Amino acid sequence: MNTQRLKLRSLRTVCDFRIIFSGWLLMALIPWVNKYLRDKFDLDYSIFYHSFWHAWQQMPLYIVYPEDGNYFLYGPLFTVLMAPLAVLPYQLGRLLWMLLITFVPYWSIRKTCFSVRQQVFILWFIAAEAYLCILDSESNSLILACLIFTYYLIDKEKDKWAALVIALGAATKLFGIVGLAFLPFSRHKLKLCLWVLVWLVLLLVLPMLVFGPEYVGQQYHEWYDVLAHKNELNQFAAGQNVSLLGIVRKISGYANYSDLWLMIPGMILFAGPYLRFDQYRYLAFRQTILASVLMFLILFTTSSESSGYIIAMTGVAIWYAAAPWKRSKWDVALMVFAFVITSMSPSDIFPKVVWRELIKPYSLKALPVALIWMKLTIELYTQDYEDRNATHTLL
């Protein structure tokens, strides 16, 4: 009896959102305090912080500055969005950035399309990836939130605001345009597309109102050039191309082929389930499409990096939790495999020699996610997603 009570109490603790929120808050505060007290350089936030001041002083955005040590890869709009943080004292702005990249994705999971059970599972499962993202001050968690909010707003017929989120993501880091993958679920497809164009024009023009049209126009041109250049550098870079494309490229060691040989079959497999129109009515099917989008985005781009796996692993968690059937032991094994290899391998508790000599050089962090995406794709083609124990909104 005491054992049962203890298990029940432990379960209640794990499912208590006050506990979960506190854990995520610590994930934001610990890296900030650690770098502040040790006066450590924060590479990514430094790049974001200086981007606004470089734009303000009409300096080139897309060169490597000594104080930053790496390229700025975001659109000119990002410099405007950084202004409220950049004008604050540096450490205060950095603290607010840490809180932003922590709680915007947290909010997107808590307040959109997921049941309480799904929320608890997702937030615990992706915590390690979220911490890695926060530790590096990366913006990948914001891309995740953009995609979840886009899916949710389309599902709720708020197409104008979904279009804003798509345009915002596209104008800052291009990835936001992937939100159009949810267009088939919209009841107002033409309206959504028109609003995307309207918002995109407004957001692309906005930096010109702040920094001048001639300067910003030149920066758009240079943004394209630096992205093309970075794509070439990513092919064999140890910390980049952490994707299915990267696994094939790095294991084969062969440079003289186009990634399109993998991307086109991948896109065909990805798009096929959209033809199952009779499944659109089921929430589980739509959520699994969301999971597929989140994984596909990371698996089939050369710009994928380790901290970007907060996006893919959220997709993994949604895939597991959304199914209206009981998951098999093989599914559980895949989840454990993904957690150990994808989430834990960069951590201090994983054997460093395995990470350094095997997983990192060959982008094997992507392997479990690739296997799960393939199984997810098979399920999308073959499974019936009707939940006979629940009522779903009809599309």
C-alpha cells in the first residue's frame, strides 16, 4: 500500500506543471549565471547583440567580426527584432534572451494543440535538447515555436495570424516558410497564401524604414550570398550538416554528388500522406504530420546542427504521444535509442571518446531520428488514425 502511494505521489510530482516550469526556469538561469560569474564569452548572443549595432551604424552584416568570431546568418529583420534587447545593458539583454528562447517554446507546447498527458511527456522528453539549445543561446527553439504556433493557428482557422508567423520565420531565418506544409489543413487556403504575401512584404520592408532602403537592399543580397557560401562549408563540417544528408555525405566521404539525390525521394515520401484526405479529420493524423515536418526539417538540410535537435526531438515526442493505438516495444526501444544517442551523446554523462570519434564526425546524432521518421512515414501511409475513444474536430 505504501509502495502504491509512493508511486502515485511520484507520478503527481512528475506531472505537476509547477515542477516542470521550475525545471525549465532553471535551464534558462543556470547557463546565464554560469557565464556571467565566469565571464565566459557567449558566441551566439554576441552575434545577435552586435547585429543591431552593425545595422545601426550601416556596417556590413554578413562578414565575420573579431568580437563575434562567426557569421551572422539571419535576415535584416532580425536586427530590428533584437533592438529592444540590444539597447539594454549587455547582461540584462542576455538574460531576457535566455528566458525568451526557453519560454516561447514552452508556451507553444503548453497552450496549443496538445493534451495534458502529451504536454507532460513532450516537455520532459525534450528537456535535454532544450538545455543544449539554451546553453548555446541558439534560436532553434523559437523556430520550433513558430512551427507549432503555425500549425495551431491554421487548425483554429486563424489564418491571418498563422500567415504572420510563417512570414516572420521566413524573413528571419527562412525555416519559417516550412509552415506552409500545414496549408492542406487550412479551410481558407487562398486567404492564407495572400496573407503570407502581405505579411512578407511588410516584414521585408520594415528594416528599410529603420536603416534605409539602399543599405537593407544590399544586405538582402549579401544574405543570399553568405547562405550559399555557408551551405558549401557545411558539407563535411563536424558541427554542421547533422542530418540524414550529413550521415551519407560523411560516411561515404564523397563530395561530388548532389544532395537532391536524397532530398527528392525524401520529399516524395514526405508528401505522399497528404493524399489521404479522409484522415485529415483526425487530430492524431494532423499531429503526426506536424511531427513529420519537425523531423524532416532537420534531417534534410545541411545547416542542421546539434542544438537544432530540439525541433526534431519534439517531433519524435509528438509521434510517440499522438498515436491513438498502444505503442509497441519496438517503438519504446526507438524512443530510448533516440534519447540516448541523440539527446545524451553530447552530454558529459556519455562516453566522450564515442561522441568525439564516432557520433560527431559522422553526424550519427541524426540516425535515431531518421529511423523514427521512416517508421512514422510508413504509419502515415498505412494506419487509421481514428481514435474511437475521443471526438475529433472535423475538417
